[in-house]
Amino acid sequence: MKRLLVRFLTTSLLCLAAAAGYAQTPADGTPQRWTPRYKVMHMKNGHALIPAIRRQAAAGATIPLWNYSVVSPLDHLTYTGQMVGRSPFYHGFRSTSIQSFLIPVRFVFSDGTVLDPTVSNACLGATTLSVVQNSPIFQTTDWVMNGVDVGTAQYIDGFQRANFWNKVSVAGNSYHNPLAVTTLAKISVTVPAADGATTAFFCNEGGIDINWWDALVENTILPSLVSKGVGPTSVPIFLFDSVEMCDVGGCGILGYHNAFTPGGVLQTYSVSDFDNSGFYGGDISVLAHEVGEWMDDPLTTNPTPAWGNIGQVAGCQNNLEVGDPLTGTFFPAVTLGNFTYDPQELVFFSWFFRQSPSIGAGGAFSNNGSFNTSPPSCP
């Protein structure tokens, strides 16, 4: 990990050395930011555990899940998987509320730097937590996606309606999968010098080892939150303030979602950074990316025909990660209260499986029309 942190500090200093260029280009003065990365995690023994997890979901022992089966016209193979909520393909559409816990994480680094989402941030002019709480990830507004009014919803709920619009539009406003959010008190994490470091740009930025952090989540943090109501029937969402994560591929990881089976029962969770450093920008784009992927690939096991060489993906990927193909591409800005938010554009189910015509809103393959055709095979 020491080598990763040296790389984090070195690349940050290079960015600092180019700060004048950052502020001056392009000609219109729009800041040039780095494109974030998102880590694809994999639940241990995930495919082998699917039958047991299906039984748990049916019995209400974990989050509500529905099962799909689709034959791709690309290779004529059958693909099966699980998504959060209830199926849009059956009659009796209904609203399925999923309990979520928003958990701000205060990081204390070895150099004394503290990055805390609950403390007013000079670069933001508010607390990161309050901005996120009032965002369309958790608050409702009316959404128009590809020229179609998909109704009043939270952003990910609205995306999921648009995702299966040809199936759920006949149900009016009855098909929803909202998050019922409870905000917990912040947790404080001391980062060992071997596992994290900080630098400064417009505001401070931290970097931590993603494997150190994920082990801490599963082995220490989540067990400590059981008394607060966090458990298999809910999704904990961890919120960082300007703390990116690093792996063997480098730094710049701003979010991921994962799942594991403590005591044999499925527990899903999500991790998102909110960038106030000036490195990345995009405010709730990370939350939109990760919560969207959690909803459509909660077990991290949903396979698709291979796709790639697009978004953050160099080479091929074969999973239903609805944010990765459009990493860095924003949905049109949305103003709620006194803040203008930039959720990420997300990709429809039909795109991954090469369904044509698309069953998504407006006949497109993403929720703001950046994808109007399905991807070619990969490679």
C-alpha cells in the first residue's frame, strides 16, 4: 500500500503544479477535472449462494429482490439475475420501499487532517451531509427522461421506471422502488499511515486503501451498526467527504457497492465519495452511479454479453453495472432548494442485452439519450 500512497501523493502534486492550467483552460474558464474510477467488487462465492439468497428474499429475510431471465438476441443465450424491488414484468405493480441508512464517515489521517461530511465545508458552503440529504437521491422531483415524463420520484427510482418504461407505463404511477432513508450519527475512522494519506488542491483530498477499508466495513463497522437497525433487510450507504480510494491500479476510485453473507444471510452496502477537492466534481454523480448499480446488480453477480471500450472501461466487461459505460457523463442538472445537482446518466437494461427496440423511455438505451443504439459485441 505504501507504493500506492506515494503514487497518490505524486499525481496530486503534479496536478497542483498544473493548477494554473486547470484554472485557465478551456477558454470559457470551465474547470478541467479528472474522470473518476469505480471499482467492480465481487461477492465471495456469489453465484453459488444465489439459490439461498432467492429463498431469503422470498421469506423477507433480506432486501426485496426480483429475478429476471432474458434471452439476448446477440448470442441467443439466456441470462438470469436479481434486481432490488419488485418485477416490472408482472401485473400487480406496486411501490416497494427499501430501508436505507445514510452513514457519514469522518476520516482522521496520520498528518492530523480530518475530512468530515458533517462539518461545514469551505469549498461547498454547507455540510456535505446536508447537501446529500436534500439531493434527488433521497428527495423526489418530477423527471423527464428522453422526452418522457416518468413521474415524480427519487432519481434512481425514476431511472428504474424509465429503464422498463414500456412495461411499467401502463401502470401509471404505481410502480416505484424508493429508498426510505434514515441518517445515522457519523462514524469516526482513524486511518493508519500505511493505509492512507492526504494532499491539498482547492480543498483537502484524502486517499485510502480500498481493501483495508472494505475489510473494516465487513468485519468491524457493519457489525457495530446492528444495534442501530442496520441489517440484511436494509442497505447502508457510506458517505465520504473528498476521500478517494486506491487499489493496485492506482487511485481515483470514488465509489463501489458490494455484498457479503454474514451468518449466511445477504447484506448489501454501498460506498460513495462527494468531491469537494476540485479534483473530480460531480457532487451526487457518485451516489447516482453506485446506488443505481446497487439496485440493478445488488449481488454483483448479474452477467451480460460482453461490452466495453467505452466510459471507464478499457477492454471488455460482462456485468450489469449501469453506471460504468457512462462514467463522467452527467444527466441534466437538477435544482432542489438552493443547490444544483449533477446526477450521472445511467444505462438501460436493453443496452446490455442488445434488445431492440429498447424497452426504455423514449426508445433510447440510456436515461438521457447518450446511447441511442445497443453496443457492438466485445471485442
